[in-house]
Amino acid sequence: MIVSKTPLRISFVGGGTDFGSFYKKNSYGSVVNTSIDKYIYISVKKLNPVFREKFRLNYSETEMVDHVKNIKNPIIRECIKFLNIDDRLYISTIADVPSFSGLGSSSSFTVGLLNVLYNFKKQKISLGKLAEEAAHIEIKVLGSPIGKQDHYVASFGGLNKIFFFDNDKVKVEKIKIPKKNLNLIFGSLLLFWTGMHRNSESVLINQEKNHDKNRNILLSMKNNVNQFINLIKSKKISLDMIGNLFDENWELKKQLADNISNKFINKCYTEAKKKGSLGGKILGAGNGGFLLLLAKKTNHKKIQKSLKKFGLERYNFKLENSGSRIINNF
């Protein structure tokens, strides 16, 4: 059995500029994101001949099928086809968070599945190639209206600035900041599960329809990337200034499509600011999933207590420096 462990992510600034509709017309896009200590685990082994089917798949559903073309899960089906695997397979998955939650789970799943299948075939693959092929399968083969950032952070791991160039090349730069700054930032972040699952496609399709109209908004969001990096590297780091940038970025993001936020999310965000939140955003496409906030530690309990009245629970997390990796092979 071979098992891969692939991290989920939170994105800070620049989201939306990792779409081909933007970076191919504007020289490049860039984002800042980080992997976190929440994971998707995928195990693969040869299926014992006592099972009549050729493929046994366990994820949120269970599938038992005889031919790859009959696999309902599109990512599993296309990854097996992409690697020309003809073996009998038993594939099982476990995730730390629900799907459609804004933490990049579908891309982490694709990266982790390709990683474990390459190991099953006893073939090596670089981190860059792993991310590139995962993005190709989701965006080109399956036609998902998503950007590329999630595949690269899932593959490389850590806190990164990622460039997406107009020739489709991608560059991943590790962001090195003083340890005290890193501890302050991650110790000031709060993550809340809204309890709202959402289909990101409907949000992203609306966003893509507006890509020409959104150009200036996305250019502003791209400019926020260097501002954010300068702030978190500063010797005199200011949570207030970082929070203001988050708040500005959130206001920009909401303009990309009319269904990125909703009345409930806006109400929770406003309430959190009253209790001391300096800024934040809904992670991923929007309209549900996880709410990320930045606040001084002295205000954390007030914010948690206030948002609990709306049914929001805090979800603790830490920085993860590693990307997708094989943790078991026997």
C-alpha cells in the first residue's frame, strides 16, 4: 500500500490573477499563499483478485466498476487515464475538512492522487511537474474554471509567492521572514468554518464572465502582493497595516462576482470587526466555506464568542512547510 499526504492551503492576496484569462493578457499574475497542517490522505494498492470489479474506490462515495471509463469521480478517472494505468486498483481517501470549503481540496486531491499513482508505477516526478500535470487535468482536461495556485502550493508546500507568466511558466519563491514575524502573523490568524458548503464553479464561472470588466480590480489585487510581502518582512511589523490590506483585498474580491459573498457572511464579517478583527476574507471562490480573520490575540476570545452566536466555530491550524509527500510504501 502506498499513501500520500497532501496539505490544504490558505491564500492571502493575489487570488484571481492565477487564471489564464488574466495572466496571459497582463504579463503575469502573482499570489501569496501557504500550506497548512490539514491534509488529504490517499492510499493506493493493487486490488485483490477475489474482488470481481477492477476498480474499488472509496471517497465520499464508494464505486466498484470494471472499466476506467465508468468511474464517476472525474479526477480519479482522468488521473488513471492520464498515467495509462491498467492495473486493478483499490483507492481510498481521507480528508481533514469537508469538500467545497475553500481550502483548495480538489487541487490537493489531484496532486496527492497523481503523486501516489506515480509511486505506484515506480516513477519519479518533480514538484513542478506534479503541480503542472495536476493543473492540466483539472483545468484543461476537465474544464474546471479554476486558477493554478492551489496545485503549486499543494505540491511545494510552505509560505510562497507564486508567479504565473503569460507563456504558462510558473515560478515558486519561498518567502523568508523573521521568525518573530511569522509567529506573530500565524498567532493572530483565526479560521472559522461557516458551515456553508458551496459549489465553487458557479462563483468562478461568474467571475470568468466578468474578466475583462475585472481587469483593473485584479491589477490592484496583484499590486497588493508586494505590499503584503513588504509588510510581513518589516522589522516594525504592524498587524493594523496587514489587517487594512486584508480588508482592502476583501472589498476588491467581492467586486469580481455578485455571489462571492452573501448577507450571512457580510453580517459575520461586520460583527467580527466590531469585536476587534482587523481584516479578513472568505477563502477560495467565496459564498461559503472558511472565513479567515486577522486580530490581535487580546481580541480573539471576544471574536470567537461573538461569532459562535452565528454558529461559527474556530478551527485551529498551523503553518505546514512541506508539500505533497509519500508517507507509507510497503
